[in-house]
Amino acid sequence: MTTLDTRPSAPETPPEPPRTRLVDAVLDSLERGISRLERWLIGDQHGLYGASFARILSGGAVLGILVTNFRQRDLLFGPGSIWNGVLQEQSQYLPPHLVAGMGSGLFLVFYLAVVACAIGWMLGWHTKLVGPLMLVGNVAIIERIPVLGDQGDNILRIGLFLLMFMNVSEVWSLDARRRARTEAVPVVRHGGAGDNVRAVVGNLYRSQAVVPRWLANPLHNLAFAALAFQLVLIYFSAGLFKAQGGLWQHGTAVYYPLQLQEYKPFPFLTDLLTYSGVVVNIATYLTVFAQLIFPVALLFHLLTRSYGIPGTAFVFRSVYVVIVGFHLSIAVVMALPWFALEMIAFDAIFVSSATYLAAQRWLATRGEGLRDLWYDVTDPLVIRWHRFRGAPTE
Amino acid sequence: MSTAPTPQHTRHTTDVPGAGRRSVVWLLTAVVVVHSLLVMLWVMPDNPTRQAVGPQRLASYINPYFEQSWSVFAPVPRRGGENVVVRAFVGDPDKPDEGKVSPWFDITRDEDQRIAYLVNPSRIHSATRRLGGNINTTMAKFSPQQKLLVRGNYVQDSPSELVKRLEATNRLGVVGDANIEQFAENQQMLTTFLTMYTRARWGKDVTMVQYRVGHRTVPNFDLRKQQKFTDVPFTYYVFGWRRTIAVPQDAQQAFDGYVRKAPRSQLRPADDAELPQGDQ
């Protein structure tokens, strides 16, 4: 027998108002965005090839500046730099006081030590140690002469500072070679403090990781993002300042600095380039346009890549090529090679790992002879060094 | 096994950790975001947000380690060239009639010759150009009376006496004071530089220097085929004689190794009109 259920049926859930659905959608989207950002920040290290290339080129810039000024080091940074004493006294940097009391001989030793650090940084030799030493040493030297400072010093200091937080020795470095040959010393959670300190020092020496991945990855990625944003700011603000100027609007601005003696090392070349008004006009407009468009092109590139839209990479690549070409041209035409190299060095982080790998493969297939020569020269030295240290060799 | 990273994965791949560690990451992220925003306010052209934050407050964060300015060659591109021309007095400044005077020497032109066809010049070659440019900038803001004061000799009196007189004639308030301070700093630097330079060139007995700081402008673009910049004559600010500044021996040695020595025959007895007959 069936009984009729006379209880009142549960009321049907009323449909959600459109406003609630919208709020949920926004919150879901926000949650997805946050977890995506967390995965990007913590999940892996990005742009490792670019960071390594930036290390090599920035080391080259430090080395270039120091070698270029080596013969005049005492006049510029050492005891002879007292003509610039008024500004030295006002300097707010801590490092310059490192060399303030050094005589000529001691300063030479200091200078050569920083040169050695720059070479070590370029080669990726114990980068966690030589990097900070090079940065402090370079600032200590360069900031002894504020009156002759330029924006190249500023971007070099800021860029190197950010590189210190990044993993710059993952590839193309002696650290990477050492890391591949050695194994990490385990740090025991409940082990003695002395053992663990020894393990950390040992791992540092072997170029093995000492910071846990959950922290090392965001440090690298945040510094990477900060450097990228810094470069975007440079180009965009430089473009904005230029766009305000009448001579930039007129399309003839690049002509004027090119006439100054200090920016005219090859007069015939400059005269050739500035002979045609159309060429000057194009160069002026292209400079402003590339600087202003750089952040937009980068954002467009990141978005289209993120959503998998093919065939759009050429936009950013075109702007990038113009920017790098601009730096290369001022290196030669305006005799500003180290400023140009600094900018190209840090811009290297904008090139994807896939591109670097493709370039590496291309070079590997075309440079086997050169590679064999390199290993023929370096392998005996490396083996001899390991024998000297009593370490096992393969 | 190769540990080289691929575009997709590296050996650093890890899972997102728990809330405690994530909060550390978010704190680091906040630091980077705030830093980047402050840098953005600093480098952009002047704007209301920057004023709201306060330029002084911003400067206290940025200076010195994040100091930067990207208004390079903008809005107005550099089109001025400077030079520094110097001559020296060798002998006792109290007996000017018995001393000798060198010819005028254009240091900047000499440096220009050194950097021709050089793609990586040393910074020292820009020293007089930079100091001269700084001096010219301050001189342009001086009143005619102040410009006259600068032409005077300051041999018995120290350069600080000149600064006092400039301050006494300042009619521009705080702006004028800042300009005088900048002038004084650059005058001190230039006089010290020229002390060591002239001693290296004309001998250790140089006791006074006199200099001129020139300026010329790149002709308009439309005239580029008629007039070369290097043919444009300099317009000079002339400064009176200044007593040389005492410098340590090792500093002088650095200049001795750099500056080309002039033959002693360059020195000649001074005309009365050229020399300071007491400070003016």
C-alpha cells in the first residue's frame, strides 16, 4: 500500500540573480589568476638562458670599463681623483669609502681584484661569491668619480644588483660544469649545526643549491620581473621625454649630439649618416617610436603567447631588433660601447630560452671545430687542476 | 645525465608549498611591486602622483643606490660644446714681475685629439668638458654684477671670499644660493684639476692658474652643409687668476704620468697687464 506523502515538498532553490553569478565568476577568475601567478613564481625558474647570457655580457661591460680606464685609474678613481673631492665627500655610497684611503699600489691590487671578479663572473666561476664582490668593487671604483658618471653606471649597478638574486649560472658557466660533476652534500634536518654549516659551505663551493626551491624560485623570478620592469621603464620614460621635445618632433634631434666631439669618433661615418635629412628623420622617429612602443609590444607578446595565438611574435621581435640595433649603432657611432653593452646585456633576458637553445644548436652544428679546440685546450687544464686538488677525475 | 633546462622544464621544478611559505613569497612580491612603483614614479616626467608622494620622500628611497634619469638627450638634445683653456704662472705670486707665464693651452682640444678614432675612450678625456659645462650652466644664471666678480683675481684671498661676494649680490633667493653653491663646487674642482694639470705640464713651481671656459652651439640642422660645428668659434667666460691648491704628492704623480710636458721655452716673462696686481 502506498501512502500519499502529504508533507509539503521542499521549496525549489530560486535561481541565482545575475549579479551573484557575476561576482562568483569574478572571484573564480581572481582565484585562478592568483594560483596561476603562484605557480609562475614558485613552480620553476624562468628565463635561465637569458639570465646566463646577461651575466656574460654584463661581466663584459664591467671588464670593458675597468680595462678602458686602467691606465688613468689613479687620475679617475685613485689618489689623483682628489680634484673631484668635493663630490666624493658628498657621496652617499658606502662602497666608495673602501678605496678612499688607498695609495696607488694598494689601489692597483684592489682594481685588479675587481677585474678578476669580472672575469670570474663572465665565466660563471663561483658566481654567488664573485658576483657580489664584483658589484661592490665596481661601485667602489666607479662612484669615486661622480662628476664623470653617467646613466650607464646607474643601469649597470641596478641591473647587477638584481642579477645577484637570480640564477645566472645555470648554463654556459663553469659553475654548471662543476655542478654536473659533483653531488650535493645533504643537509640533515636534525643534524649538528657544525655538520650543516659544513654542508652548506660545501654545496656553495660545488655550486649546488643551498636555498630551498620554494624560496629560490620566487627570488629568481621576482628579480627577473623587476629587471624586466626596470628596462621597460627606461625605454618608456626615455620615449616620453623625447616626445616632449620640439627637435624630436621635428625629426632632426639625433643630428645635434652626433656633432659633438665626444660623440664623433669617426667624423666621416657621422657625416655620411647625417648627410641625408631623410636618414636623420627616420633615425630620430624610429628611436622615439621603438622606445615608446617597447612596453606595449612586450605586453602584446606575453598575452598572445599566453593564449597560444600564433604568428604574432614578429611584432616584439621587430621592436627588439630595432632597440638592439640602436644600442649597437651608438656603441660605434657615438663611442659609447660599454653603455650599449650594458643595455644589450640586460635586454638579453627578453629573449626566450627556446631562441637561445635554437641559437646554441645552430652554433653547435657550425662550430664543432671551434668547440673541439676549446675542449682540447681546457680539458687538460681542468684535469690537471683536479689532480692538483687531489679530486678524482674521469 | 644532462641538467640543461629546456624551455618547458628546468631542474628547479617544484610544487606550490603551504600557506605559511606562500605568505613569505607574497611578502617578497609586495616588496618588489612597491619598489617598482617607486622607481616608476621617479623616472617618469613630473606628474601629480609624484607630487602626492613627495619628491623628497621619493628621493630618500631612490638615492643613491637606485638613482637614475632617462631624460638623456631629451626633451632638448645636447647641442653645446665646451672647452677649458688655461695658462699658468710660474714663480712667487707675491713678486709677479719676477715670474713667468705660459701660453694659453686648450686642454679640451688636446683631449679631443687623443680620442679621435677611439671607440672606447677613457673617462678622463671628458673631465674638462664636463667641468666646463657645469661652470657654464651656473654662469648663465649669474647677474652681470656677479659675472664681473668672477672675472676678478683671487690669489691673496681664498675662493671662499668670491663665494661670499656672490652671495652678497644674490637677488634670486634660494635658487640663486643653490646656483652659487654649485658654482663654488665646480670652481673648486676645476682649480684643483688645473693645479695638477699645469704643474704636470709646466713644472712644479706653478703657483697661479687662470682659465677661460668656452661654449659653442651646433648650427641648425638646415645649415649642416654650410657650417661645420668645429668651425663655430667659442664664446668665453674669462676668470681671474686663482692661487693653486695644495695637493698630495701621489695625486700629482698621477697627473705627471698623464699630461704631456711642455718645453720650458714656452714660458716667458709676463706683461704687467696680464698679471694680478693685487686681488680685484
